[in-house]
Amino acid sequence: MTALLTILLSFAGAAVCGLMRPRDHRQIRWVALGTSIAGLAVALFCWQRYEAEGGIADLVDIPWIPEMGVSFLTGYDGISLPLLLVTGLVAVCGVLFTWDLKERANEFYAYFLTLIGGVYGVFLSLDLFLLFVFYEIAVVPKYFLIANWGGERREFAAMKLVLYSFAGSALVLLGLLAVYFAAGVESFSLVDLGHLTERERFTPGFQAIVFPILFVGFAILAGMWPFHTWAPTGHVAAPTAASMLLAGVVMKLGAYGCLRVAVGLLPAGAQVWAPLIAVVAIVNIGYGALVALRQNDFKYVIGYSSVSHMGFVLLGIATLHEVGMTGAVLQMFSHGVIGAVLFAMVGTVIYSRTRSRKLDEFNGLIDRMPGIAWVFVIAGLASMGLPGFSGFISELYVLIGVWKSDYLTGHKGWVLVGAGLGILLTFGYTLVKIHEAFFGVRHPDGNGAPLKPYKPMTTPEIIGCAILLGASLLIGLFPQLLTGVIGPSVEIIINRLPG
Amino acid sequence: MSYELLLYALMPDLFVVVGIFLALGLDYTWLRGRGIEDRNRVVARVATWSLLLGLGAMAQVDFAGINVGEGQLIYTQTSITLKALVFVLAAVVVELCARVNICRHVSEFYALLLLSTLGMGLVITGGNLLSAFVALELTSLSLYAMTALWQHRRASAEAALKYLAFGGVSAAFLLFGLSYLYGATGTLELVRITQYVAAQSELPPLIVLAYVFILIGIGFKIALAPFHFWAPDVYQNAPTPAAAWVASGSKIAAVVLLINLLAPAFGDNPAPRIALGTALAALAVLSMVWGNLAALRQTNLKRLLAYSAVANAGYLLVGLVAFTPVGRASVLFFALVYSLASIGAFGIVSLLADRLDRDAEIDDFRGCWKTMPILSGLFFVFVLSMASIPPLAGFVGKFYLFYAAIGSQPDVAGWSEGWYWLVGLALVMSVVSLYYYLKILKPFLVFEPAGAPLERPANAASATAALAVLAMLIVIMGVYPQPFIDIFRSMG
């Protein structure tokens, strides 16, 4: 029951925040911070206690709608654990980076915590119906977070994001029903259905048809090219805490569904489609990076870099190899924390001082905000996948996975070259954009007086950056902390592959 | 059949009949010359109490297995529950009417409301062609009159005339269909008709023709495209509580009648299933596409809800094409859930906008979150339930429909078999519908008011409480739907 506390606490926190008065925004943010810290603590506690060797821990099974074989079935394994952790981390930091929010704070945190609760719910669900319910609960608050507190073109961006998400979930729903009726055991339980997969209940022909429906449905939310266009507009228009969640956590919902549901239940279908997915993943990496290189709006740079990084997750899944898929899960964690810190820096730390996100309007930032600039450089290095940070380990795992994969025969070499080029491009745009932002134009303003320095980072900002970058560094230095739990769980899915 | 039994079985309805006479009588005598507010208050209380006493009678009396006069009154757990729910919904509508002075003819309006409730109850418990038709027409005639009673709006009378004209034609179609059914089978009792059809190896053409007419007739009543043309005008221009009632109670009654009339297709004989299934699927496709696409470009909230009602009638048929007990239960569940959300949404509009002297546009509701967070929150629940967002009941309802449709024929070799294609289309249309549901939520929850926002309605406490009960029901049915499903599964 312990893990369920994450969901319950988040929803309870959302209710409390929603019922408070808007003018009590100081108290509200403390409630939100307390709730998200409690969620993180529960996630850490689960991680610390997890020793199931890849199996499912903390199983809760309550019959819910027996008519349709739906049960309230939750638990976590090595794949959900890193994602629970990243959700907790990003939630805490999201509150920290929104510390000054005053306008309609009660509603903001009610939506925010509902979203968090839904995300925890997806990662803990072991019943497809329940998973779908939480998946949709996580989508709706995003609309209101963006439409209410977002930046320019927020209504358009919010609507686009929600329609894309729901188009994806419509596909998912169709796929779920197909799997359910093909299984014929009147159960939506991932555990039961997983056993049936192992006993080859689903014919290869069925899997080849239904797998792409489920995979694409989930992958839309993971930002898969060519369905990624909601992501940059959504990320850019969203308020900081929401774009942190979007990039850090919500895109992972999609990738998690791809891995757990699509590949986990229909492995033979995955085998058929893996080569194509790998190609699309390469396009994701390269296209995202190239578009990021062309942007002038700093937030769009980060938005497209998210698309690019999610390409590695998809590539890792497409390897259908233990190392590659471990890398994919690790990359979800890694991009979760790094994407969040980048959005926080651009959306709040820098924007609140410069009142601009245009790279060509920044003027001498390295002198005027040296501390912030160096923190951003560190975050950029982490995003590039510098050794010592988690991104390095996860991308390395993915590449090794591609190398070892048995299912990318024929164009494995090209995939490797493509991924390698993608990493180079990532280096390229990160360095170029850091240069443009901080070390670029340095001319004094009109009367020749030196430019005034900006105020340094506030305490909540420092704590938030330290938590997120610290997490990336910790996993970069001690990857065994996560790979040790991810590996055995991924192996269970790998073992379902026929042949 | 004894009179004693008849009186016993009609006890809930008798309370309502007494309520009607009491309301009219009090208004004509004791309340004569009083102000309209006084009259409205007293008559509304009479109406509420007659409905509550009727509900009490339903709870007290043991109806098990009552079957009066060749199926003219059949009580089962399902029919009793539905009838009780219709009474509850009627009580909510009374609560909504009680705080606006719709017209000078106070008691007549409530009497019509109670009469239509009576009709709906009798449709639901009817298992006989004649009584069901008469009861349905009792409902419809009352609704036509209620539509016309917003006396200071000309459009109200125009809408009522349109409703009457379309409704009259539909009643003719329905009656024609029923008479063919009678002619072909020689009985008015639905149970016997079902037995007759089950015994035929091939469906007689007369019966096929009968069902074509019946589908057209009932298609009008539940606003299926292409028989929906009356709906937008009526929803927009009827007194808002009456529109809520047209959208909810009358829909439940017509859906139950449709299910009852389709009983032969649920039997072992597959012959009626094939022909009827195709016809229903075609109507479903048309309604979902037409309703959703037309709703996209509406700027009037009530008119938009009318097109959304057309779309929802389409979804409803998706569950019915399967002709399985699961499908029947899913259709009833969905119809009920949709009605709850519908009354809720219209109720909010009535509370906020009925005091304006013009038609409220969607943009008039800008900034409601600021002045009335509770009503905005309730509207949020109702609309999200219509948009089938979990954990609200609308989601479970729609999921159950799709589950039933696909489950009736899960093994498919090609796309032409099974109902995957229909469910797929319904899912696509649900995504489309999300656009306009969010569009109507935006002013309530997102936008800053342009100019002065709508003021908080005065003396709305009891109406708000009634709407809150609806919202709670929606949440409960979404989070814990099994007990409701059990009731609907026990039918037939």
C-alpha cells in the first residue's frame, strides 16, 4: 500500500489547495511543496526497499468493475521506480521554481498536483483500464495549466497539446480493447495478460496489426516524429512548472506506455516494427537537434532538444535488447531531470530577469549573471551527455544496445551512424546556443555606461537546480543505483520475445 | 387483474397525479391574486413533494413480478430503478424552475412537467405497444407545450411549433410502425412479439418495414441525425429548465422504448440482428459525424449542447448495434449518465443566464471562475463527463459502450466484420468533441471577464445543492459503477 500514498497524497494535496483562498498563496505553496516532498519521500522509500529482482513489489489488488474484468491493481517494478523518482524530483522542483506565483495560486496547484497524482498513477498501474484512467487524468490539467498561466499563443498551444494527447489515447483505447478481447480471459491486468503473452496467446499476425496502434498511440505523447509538433509549442507556451512537468514527466508517460504495454504485451509485433521505429527514432534525434539549432527563442531550443532526447528513448526501446532498453529507461530518468532544469533555467531563472527569451536580445549575460550562466553551462553539459552525468550513461547504454540488438539487422550500421551524428549535433546546438545566449553580443547600452548586473539566484532556485543536477550527477557517477533495478525488470520483458 | 392491484401498481404515479391537481387547484383558488414569486414557490413545493412521495412509494411497495394488463405495466428491478431516477431528475428540474419566473402560467408549467414525468415513467414500465405509444405521446405533448411557455421570448413559440410539427410527423411514423408490427404478429404485447419473431426463420418484410418506421419515429425523439433538425432550435429557445428536461428525461424514456421495441433482436434468432444492426450503425455514424462537426462552429452554448446531444445519441447506438445484454446495459448506463450531465449543464446555464434579456453566448460566461467558483466547478464536472474524461461517469459509460460493441464480435479477419471500425470512428469523433467541450469550459475557467462578469445568481442555494447532487452522482457512477451496471444487467 505504501506506493499508493504517492497518488493519494497528490490528490489530497490538490483538493486542499483547490479549496484554499487565492489570496493565501503563501500557505498554498507550502502545502504544494509539502505534498510533493512527501510524494518524493514515498518514492525514495519504495526505491530503497525494492529488492524484488525485477518482479513486482507492493501489489495491491482490489476488484473494481468485475463486469468488465477491471481491477484496481497497482504495484511497481524496476521500470516504474526510476520514473516514480523522477516524478517526485520534478514535482518538488516545479513548486520551487514557481515559488513567486500569486495569480490564482490555489487553482494552479490544484491542477499541478492532480497532474502529478495522475502521473504517479500511470507508473503504478498494473491494470490497463486503470492505467488509461490515470493517463487521461494527467492530460486534462495540462490544458488548464497552459491556457491559464501560459505565455504567448497559450490557448492554441494548450488545445493542440490536448487534441494530440487525446488522439493518442483514442488509439490506445482501441488497442487495449483489441488486446483484451484477443486474450479472452476477462481481465485487463497487465500481470495476467503478460502471462498470456509468455504462453503465446496472441498470434504474430494479431500482434503485427495491434502493436503499431498501441505504440503510436503512446508514442504521440512521447513526442515521436512526425507527431511531435505538440511538444515544442506546448512546452514553450506552458508556465515553467508545467513545462518542467511536460518535458520531465509527461513525455515519459508515453514512452513508458510504449515499453510496458506495447512492447511488453505484443513482443512479436515489436520485432516486426522495431527496424522502422529505430529509423523514426533517428529522425527524432537528428531532426530535433537540427531544428533546435535554428531557433532564436531559447525556450524553443529546449523544446526541440526534448524531442531529440526522446529519440534516444525510442531508439533504446527499438533495440529490444536488455542493455538498450535499460538505457531507454535510464534516459527517461536522465532527460526528466535535465529537461526540467533546462526549462526552469530558461523559463523562470533567466526570463524573470531579462524579460526576454530571444537569443539575439540577450546582452552580455555572462557578466551580468555569471552564477546563473555557469549553472546553465553545467546543465547544458549534462544535456549533451558529458561523462559524469546521467545522460552519458543512458546514451551509451542505448548505443551499446543498438550494437548488440538482434532485430535491427540490415541497417544496424546506419542506425549507429545516425545516432552518433545525432550526439554530435546535440553537442553542436548546445554549445552554439550557450555561446549565443551568454557569451554572444556584448555592447554597452546607448550612453556607454556598463550594464547593470541582474540579481543572483534566489534560494528556492538554487535548491531546485541543486536537486535536479545533483540527481543527474549522482546517477552519472553511480549508474548502478538505477541500472541495478531497471535491468532485471527489463529482462522480464525481453524474455517474452519469441524465438 | 383487480382494481386493487392496479391501484397498488400505480401508487407512485397517483401521487404525481394528485400533485398535478393540487398544483392547478391551489393556483386557481388560494393563490389567486398573489404575486408570481409566491405562486411559483408554493407550486414548486407541491411538485417536489408529489415527486418525493412518488419516490417513497416506489421504495416502499414490493413490485416484484407485477405485470398488469398484457404487459401495460411491467415492473422489474431495472424499470423501477429507471423510473425512480426519472423522478429524481424531474425533482431537480423543478428545483431549477423554482427560481426563475418563466411565465405567468405558473401552475400549468409545473403540471406539464409532472405530466411529462408521468408519461416517461409509464413508457419505462410499459411492455405493450399501445400503452407505450400513448405514454410517449403524453410526454411529447407536454414537452411541446413547455417549450412554448417562455412567453416573453418569441423564439420560444417558434421553436415549440417546429418541435410540434416534427414531433407530430415522428409520432405518425412510430404509430405506423407499431401498427405494422401489430398487423404482422397479431399482438400488442412485446413478449409475444418477441416469441413470434424468434419462431420465424426469416424475417417477414412487413416486420422489417415496421422497424424502419419505428427507427425513424424514435430517431426524431432522441435527436438522431438526420432526424434532429428540431433539436437545436428547441434546446436554444425553450425555457432552459424545459430544455434540460427535453435533453434528459425524454431521452431516457425514448431510449428505453427503443430497447424494449428491439427486444426481438436480442433473441436467439439472428435474422433481425443483421438488418437492424446495419441500420443502427448507419444512424450512429451519421449522428456522431454530423453532431460533432456541427457543434464545432456554434457560439450559443445551448445550441452547442443540442448538437452535442445529437452526437451523444450517435454514441449511444454504438452500444446497441451489438444486441447483447451487455450492450443493452451499456446503453442504459450511458443514457442515464448523459442525462445527468445534461441537466447539470443546462441547469448552470439557467442559473447564470436566464435573467439576461437576450440569448447568452458562450463569451458571456467569461470570468465566472472569479465570481462563482462553485458553479464553475460544477460546470467543469458536467462538461468533462460529457467529454468522457475519467474518473467521471461519462468515461465509464462510453468505455462500456465500446466494450459492448467490440465484445459482441471480437474475432475479426477483416475490417468489414465486427465493430472495430465503428468504435474507431466514435473515438475519433470523441477527440473532435473535446475541442468544443474545452471551448465552452474556457470562459468559465480560463478567461478574464470582458467588462463586468455575470453576477452571482440570487437565491440559488437549493438549485446549487440539487446540481451538486447530480455532480456527486456523476463522480460516484464514475468511480464505482458496478452497482449501477448490475441493475441494468438484470434487465430482460
